[in-house]
Amino acid sequence: MSAWKLTIRHGPDVVREEFEGLEQAIEGLRRHADAIRSEGPLERVGSLRDFEPGEQVHARLEISTGGLLRRRDAGLDVMGDGTLVPFSGGVRRTELALRDGQSPFEAIGAALAGARR
């Protein structure tokens, strides 16, 4: 059983991958985020109000330790304009602040460092 699980929610599709190490899971997260961003921006959506691409979540990618107890989660939202918004937590997400040139991927790695199966 793998220690790290990556869940990719992109439109109606949900894909899950498993990794032995955190570094491999972060690389998988980066690979999928880059592929989603390469699709280009989302279109503006009008309903009761207009939603600009930057207000729409194009995909959500999440890494978890997969354990039931003491589970750790972190990931990122790929917004419709290509912006990456890193977060920690599962149900209750908290946006991660980037420090001194830190990438969203480094922030996610730092949030998950020390998490065990």
C-alpha cells in the first residue's frame, strides 16, 4: 500500500494515483497541474451573475497520506485563468501563503513534510 495518494478532480473526471514518496507525489501533482494549465483559460460563465475565469476552479488536485486517523491533506486549485492556489486541509481548507519566492509546490511539500502513513 502506498504512503501518498494524489486525487485529481478535473471536470467530471476523478483520477487517483499512488506514490511511495512525497517527492514523487509532488512531481505527479506538478505534472497534472501543468497539463491542465496547458488547456488554456476557461470561458466566462453567466448565470445569476457572471463568473470570470479567475473565479472558477478548473481542477482540484490533492495529496493525502491516505490514513484514516491523523490524515494530512494539501493540494492546489487550478483556477480558470491558470492561477495556482495552494491549500492545506481536506474538508476545511486553508490557503497556503507563499514565502520569499516559494512555489506553490514547495508550499504543499512543506505543509505535508513530516506527515506519515
